[in-house]
Amino acid sequence: MSTSVGPASSGALVRRLRLGDAVVIGLASMIGAGAFVSLGAAQDLVGTLAPLAVLIAAVVALGNATSTAQLAAQHPSSGGTYHFANQQLGPWWGFLAGWCFVIGKIASCAAMALVVAAYLVPEPAQRPVAAVVVIALTAVNLMGITRTAALARVLVTVAIAALVLTAGRLVVGLARAPIDPTEGLDSTDGDAGATHLSTIPGPLAGQNAGLWDGGLAGALGAGSGGTVAIALAVLQAAAIMFFAFAGYARVATLGEEVIEPRRTIPRAILVALAAVCTLYLTLSILLVFVGPAPGGQGWGPAPFLTALESVEAGGVWHAIITIGAVAAAAGALLALIAGVSRTVLAMARQGDLPRYLSRSSNRYAVPQRAEIVAALAVLALVLLASDALVAIAASAFGVLLYYAVANLAAFTQEGQWRLYPRFLQVVGLVGCLVLVAALPGRSIVAGLGLVAVGLAYRGIVLAARRRGT
């Protein structure tokens, strides 16, 4: 297939991304959140059981990844599961997937921008700096998808290098002063060896969290340390960790711009997922051996800064992990903005969003209007959202529902397009629904409200069209 490109016609995109570019975009989409936010939150929730939460999230992600790869091979067009579900299940399912993706990933973008700012400046200046980061990275995306991939490659390389160096320093620190990884376990409970969650601080766990703040795990008494309640808390931690895996399918939303999509997209998704799963599991185990976090306040939004302090590594090591965190979160934000804009583009083409947003740039072959609108929504959340971790939980709600629809769509595929057994789609679907139910109650209520608004909007638009005809 020819890779030459010329001016794009109105609304048309160009195939420019090779396998390496696609893998890098997937890696950049995942590594920002997983290493620098979600791992610490999972550790705060369930302590030494955090690696189990990582594995559960990875299994659900694997089911979703195979579904997404299989769908993208058959339907290589922009829009991801919005497009796939439209083709396999019908327009209402497609709209639900697209709407959940847009609201979930706008929340993700806001979270990543706030993480970048948190590492760069103190609290009073964080929101303005986060807004500047969003504007700058949107400008990069507006200059073309190849520039997006090139910058993502640089950012993800810096982030991985920082994490590997930091992991090595933590290992050295642990070897010098070994820490008992069983610290924080309560042997007096009825469940020997179970993590006593009431002693673990964090915004999503504790005896007084209740249904509203702690979700199903809090409602059933996760703080008591009972086996069932601990299992539910682990699922909640897995739901938060899933946010960190969701970038594996970012390349599927760019399907119209990938060279040889039937071959490239499945390989890119699986390679990126395997690499990041290995990295996350290793980092989570290291945090277990370092933890619990000193001071009783939890790991916070920068768990590896805290971990380095715990092994008495400061100075240059703080600079290394800060540079890595900024690069990783910026890389994730860069790819997220590109992915959201492509879904907005696909929905606008079908009339599910204003058709004004479907026009792309003739010079750079990017959906400029969709990109700008997505960036404006992210800016609004950056300036108004209370907390990066709250944004992560909100994002997980939308993204998990998005992938639930993807698994349903993949389950219906037949013949030459069936690349993986249906068992994997069942695992992905059930896993998504279970993790949604385990999220904090506030995120579930807000997410359902936004989904209802979107469905009502589409109903009103369709009714208006029928009256017009």
C-alpha cells in the first residue's frame, strides 16, 4: 500500500501511522496515569493486595483489547467503538459507546493536565499551568497526526527511562534497608493475612466511606477487613487501575490513519498492553515492598516521589521521576486529545453531534474543529474539577461502559473477522460491568446522569429530524 500523502479532501484523513507509531501512541496513552497516579491510589485502597488489583485490571483489559483489535480489523475507520457498535449493533449502541468515550476521555485529559501541573508548580498555580499545557498539546495535534506520533515517541521514551531508573533505585534502597512487606496486615482478624483496610488512608476507602463515597465496597464495610468486603475493595482498586490500561486501544480510534489496519492495529494493541502490564505489575510490587506510605496520609498523586523519600533517595532522583512524570502525563494527554477528537469527528459525520465538527483541515489532515471543541471541554474541567483522582474515577466509569459495548459488538462478529474466541469477549464484558459496579458511588451517580443527558439529546435530535421530514 502506498504511503504517500497529498492534500486531504474535506472530511478525509490520510493513512500515515506504521506499527511503531501505533505502539508508541498506545504506550503514551497508558503510562502517564498508571505509573504516576493509579498505582498509588490502588495501594492506598488495598495495600499489599494492589498487585492483585493490577492483574485483575490487566485481565479485563486483555478481553477488551482482543475485542477492540478484532473490531478494528474489520472496521478500520475513525471513531473506535462508536463506529464498531454502529456497524455491529445499531446506532443507539454506537451513540452510547461514543458518548461514554467522549465524557470519559475528557475527564482523563483533565486528570493528566492536572498531574503535569502538580509536578511542575505549587497548588495556587496548578490550574492555570494545566490549562496552558492543554492549549500547547492541542496545538501540536492540530499540526498533524505524524507530529503527534513523533512527540509521543519522545515523551514515552523519557517516561520509561525515568521509571526504569527509579525502579532500580528503589531496589537498591530496599536491598540496603529491607522493609517487611507484611507490615499493615492484621493477623487478629477472622481472615488471617487479610489487609486491614481501616488503617489504610485514601479518598476511596475507609470505615466511614459509605455508599456515596466508597461505592459498593464502602457500603458493605470494606474497613472491617472481612473477606467479601476486601474482595470488593480490590475490585474498586482494579477499576481505578483500569483507567491506566485504557490507552491500549487508542490507536483503534485512529483506524482511518493507520497503514494496513487489519494487520497493524491488532498487533499494536497487544504489544502495547503486554509491555505496560509487565511494567505496572513490577512497579506495584515495588511499592508493596516499600510501603505503607510514611506519615499515614497515603501515597497521594505522586507515589514514586514518596517511595524515593522512603528509601532516602532525594535530589537528582526526585528530578528524574518528576521529568518522567511530566513527560508521561503529557504524552498521555497528547494521545487522549487526538483520540477524543477522532470520536467526535465520527459522531459528527453521522449527525450524532453537530455536523459542523466533521470538517478536517486540508493542510494537516486533522479534524480541527473537533479537536478545538474537545480541548475547550478539557479546559473547562481543568478549571472546575476538584481533584485529579476524582477525574480518574469519572473517566473509569465512561471508559468501562465504552468497552462493555465493544465486547458486545465483537461477540457478534462472524467468519473471517473472528480473530479471537468468544470467551475473551465474555471475560471483557463481565469484567467491565463488575468494575463499574465497584467504583465510588459519587462517580456512578454522576456518570449515569451524563449518560442519560446524552441519550436524551439524541432522542430529541431524532424527533426533530422526523418532524422536519
